[in-house]
Amino acid sequence: MMNLLPRKTIRKNLLEPKNLDLIKKELDSNPTHSMNSLAKYLCLTLEFISPTGQLRTASCLAALNALAARGKIVLPTSRKPRNYTFTPMVRLHAPVALPNEIPATVREMKADLNIVLITENDVYLRKIWNELIATEHPLGESRLAGYQVKYLIMYKEGYIGAAAFSSSALNLACRDEWITWNSEQKDHYQSRVLNMSRFLIRNEVKCKNLASHLLSRLLRRFNIDYQQRYGIRPWIVETFVDPQHYQGTCYKAGNWQYLGQTKGRGRNDRYAQYKKGIKDIYIYVLEKNFRSIANFSEPKDIYAPMEITTGLGALHWALQEFGEIELGDQRLSDRLVKIAYDKGTNPSASYPQAVHGDRYAMKRYYGFLSNDNEEITFDQLLSKHRESTIKRIGSCNTAIAIQDTCDLSYPGLRNTKGLGKVGRNKDGNCGTPGLALHSTYMVDDSGLPLGIITAQCDANSIDGLHGKNRANTPIEEKESYKWLAHYNMICETARYCPETRIISVMDREADLFELYEIACTNKKKMPVVIRAKHNRRLANSSLKLFEFMKESPNEFKLKVSIPPQRARPKTKKKPTRPYVPAREATLIVSYGEVTIKPSTKPLLKNRASLTMNFVYARELCPPEGSDKIEWKLLTTIDVKSAETASECIKYYKLRWRIEEFHRVLKSGCGVEKHKQDHANKLKRVIAIDMVIAWRIMLLTLLGRECPEMPAEIIFSKCELFVLSLLQKKRQPKR
């Protein structure tokens, strides 16, 4: 039976003055009390009884020790709190048996796949669980807190994994904000929020979709077992994923909801040392009506759609894109907004020039960049802008997510710590100091910029993997994994914009079979348009991909406008190119369906073939001096007509927007002119410049595409008054 009576924690109950007096009087009148007998007395007197009818003696003992440590009560000398030492897990100290054979798919396993609950008396099973977690789980031999339910996962006679649920995190900002409970409500109901603290599938087990299948079964089983063990019905399960090592794919596939990130403190960080890594937070709701049951309010919709022109004015944009970012100190958050506003007034100038030499502003600026606060990260500085970008996406019918990499070169900063190598010299041997910026830039279907949804700025080395080493290296360990990671992030973003169709567009570097695998499974939620680089083998033809495209019978002509081509000096690989003005090109377009085979590399050769669609656009007679257009596109969009093929070309053509964004970032904001002694300082100012570059580009395009837009959206009344006076002054005298 579900008990919904609100209750305080035992510690808060004992802290009440009348109960503190009760403890003192009982100890005075009965000095022979042991800690256990005192705890039992208090449980009976104050009705500290679990929903299953048992005395909560252990929790009461912990509360008494905590009160004594804080000086609220004085225990006799023999009963003062002890310094408990860590007791190692009781382990098997022997290899845990695996099944002889493990099928490749869950469907083949289901009949013999069992989830075994470990009860209090299952000493042998507990040893097996401890052995698996201690030797094969990343967290190793560490203790769980509070309520605990543990499982072993068996296939036939062998053990293929383990799982555990325990008490939830005491404080978690984004979770508490999402649940909308206050501190008193949290005390009452926190036992209904649990943590899936361990989930292990052994490395030897290679079975497609096993993780998401097990998550579903474990949650159904836990919902029952937790109620039977503790008499409490669980409402929510939370879990944490280390983004440095895992993508949380199985949780996303299992419909877990991403809430945000931790601050890196962990459960026992009493002195705010932030020694734990930052983790992604996912939750799964078991009781859909928990808010109405507990009388919680509904959470604020932080991603409510927002028009693209909202908050662009000089007085508001910095607060909208940088305000309320958690940096551990409100003064730092306010300073960030002021720095962004100052830089936005004169983007191409240095900060001292932007503030007209104000030494106090300069001191705050350089103090912000050199602050040793670990919360001032590149990702955190872009977090508010990401929220605003999602809101703008939500106001669109269609949005395009464009990925690309840009090298930021700092040849004059050879002594700056933390920089990598970018580019190569004429000999192709070594690069210059710099950072590689990979970003996902969002635009609407007319090309207006919506913002940066995700970005990473890394100090990559130009000395990559080669030959056999590269062929035998998993995609997760290669630099090219960034394309997959960003695609997954865009898929996560789509959850917040259910009314918007998002298409992911990438250039030739993203022509990766592993990316196509993920894209084919998400083709309805997140279709892709990718320019092909590799002439792949086909399963449905003796021809290779590029030849098959040329032979397609589905063909039509299409006129497209081509932006001007900038002049290019001669390089080792490319000839000199003169400036070519904007023009209209006539393209021959072919389209159709194709089934591509995986490459012959050891890690891919046994993968299944993938069925996709292609669009092949080429220009037969380009003007003299201009580059010939030839786009070989692979897409998960179902291309059955010339109209759909034309749409794919339109989406790919918008990829130029990110090239323009990089140009604005470099020439308009002078991102490569910054001089700092450490890469982390550069990353902080790069993050600010990226948002400024987005705003510059949006204002420029709005003026071009929407000349009828009211000037009040961008300019303040004072600015409009000055502009009107200038206009009158420039009018000729009659």
C-alpha cells in the first residue's frame, strides 16, 4: 500500500527543541542506555517506523551521531561518534563465469535472459555482484548510500552484468528545479526519487540493443521490488553519465530524459572542492502523476519558443545570451554580461579599445579571463546562448543544423600553454600553434542564423593515427568522433522542439559509415544531408557509388544562385583563383536510392549494409575562373521526386552560412588577434566572440532579408533619435 503521508527526516525531527530535551532527559534518567537501546526508545516514542512496520534504528543511530558531532547533544564518553574506516567489499576473489556463447541480438537471448534480485540472505550472490563491480565497473570498489536494491543479470548459467539502485543525490540543482519541490517537500518525498547508481554490461558481451532492453526490464522489476522491500512506491529514477567517456546512447534509446549537468561536487563534497568530474543527468519517470499527488507545481518551460528578433537590441542581447549563467559567484556572472556588452559595442577592437581605456573595466576583464574558478569553462559560457538558440529553433517550422571545423591559428603565441597544432606549412610537415573549433551552427530554412547549439574548442595535434593503427582504432578514439557526438547532441536538442523539423547538414569530413549507421536509426527524428567523399562499394550494383549516381535515370535541371567567390592565392594543391561575382548556375540533378556496403577495415567489414538516398548535382559549363559545382550528397531523407531532391540541395547550399560565420568570427571579431598566456583564457574569450559573431551575422542578414522590420527591435529610442538627426543633417538643402 502506498503511504503518501509527508514526513520529516529523522535528523530534522530530533533537532526540534522538544525532542532534544527528550533525549537529554532520557540520558539523565537512564545513564545505562546503549546507543542501540536509545535509538530503539526514540523510534518507539517518536514513531520512527518504516512503511513496512520496522523500527528505523539504523537511521536514528546515524542522526544521533550527526547531532553529537554538531554539539547539539552530549553522549557519554563510551558512546561518542566513532571514526568509521572503509571496510572492503566481501568479494569472490575469483573470475565470474561468462556464458559459453552470447548471441548477437537481444531477440535470440530473451528466453534465457534473467534478472536476479539479491536478497539480504544471498551471501554468495552478493559476493559475485561485488566482484563484478569491483573489477569491471569504472567506479570500482565504492559504497552505495541509503536504500539499496541490487541485481545480477544472467544469460543461461553465466553472468553478463550487474545493476544497483540506491538513494538519490541529496542536492541536484537542475533536478530539484525540474521537480519543483522546496526543501520541506524534498524532506518528505526524497525517498521516492532513487538513483540507478550502477549499470554494468561486461566487456565480453557484444549484443545489439541489449543495454536499452535491460534498462526497460530493470525499471519494471525495480518498481515492484523497491515497494516490497521498503513499502515505498518510487516516482523517479535518476542516473549519471560521464560525457568524457560515454554518450548515454542506451538511456536516450530507452526514453530517459536529459536534464543537464552536475557541478562536479559529488555526495560528500563538504568543502566545495569539486573533485568529481561533471556528469550528464538523466531521469526516468515511473509515476507520471507525481506532481499532482504531491501537490508540486509544474516546471517552467525554459525552452518556450522565442522569435528570432527577440532581445537583439544593444541594451538587451548580452543579458539574454549570457545572463544567469552559473559561475559559482554572482559577481562573475554579472561581469560576464558586462564584458560581452562592451565587446559587442566594438567587436573588431581589442577590449581596452572597446572600453576606451577604462582601467577598472580592463582589470575586471583580465581578472575574469585568468580566474581559476573551474566553472568558467568554454561549454558553460555558451550554456545560456544554447538555451536561447533552442527557443529560437522552437519558433521555426524547419531548422538546419550545420557542422564544420575551423582552425584558429596563433603563430605569435608559441609560448602560450595548452595550444595544439593546426594547419601545415608548405612542406606539409608541421603546423602553427592554435586551436581547432568544431561547432554546430543553426539556421532557419531561409538562412537566418539561430545560434550555436554546441561547440568544442580543442588543442588537437596534427600527428594523427596512420595506416593499420587508424584502421584498427574505434571511431570513439578518433578525432572524427566529434561529428557523431555533435549529431547526438542535435538529436537531444530535437526533444525540446517537437514542432520543428531539424535537418543535419555536413560536409565531406563527415562521410563516415559509423555516422550513417546512427543516422539511419534516427532518420525520422533527425535526417541528414552529407556530401560524399568516398566512392563506396554498393550492395545493389556492380558499380561503385559515384558511377551509380551518374547512371541514374531520374534527372532534371535546377537553377541555383551562387554567392561570390573570393580571390584565392596559389597554394601547393590549388591554383590561383580570381574573384568571381555572384551568379546563377544551371545544375543537372540526379537522384535515387542506394545501398552502401561497409568498408573492408577490420572493425567495419562485418557491419550490415545501409540503404540511403542520393542527390547528385553538377554544373556542365561553369564561367571562366569559377570552380565547377559538383555535389554528391547522401541523405536519409526519402527522395522520391525532383521536388524533394531540390529541397536537399537547398539544405546543403545553406552550409555556406557556417563558412560565413567563421569569416565573421575571424575578420569581424578578430578572434585570432587575442594574446593570452594559456589556452583556457583564449577559450573563454573565443566563446564570447562566437556569440557576438552570431549576432553580427544575424543583424546583417535581417537588414538584407527583412528591410521592413521595425527599427525599434534593434535600436533604442536614444539611438533612433541620433540616427534621425544624422539623416536630417545629410539631406540636401532645397
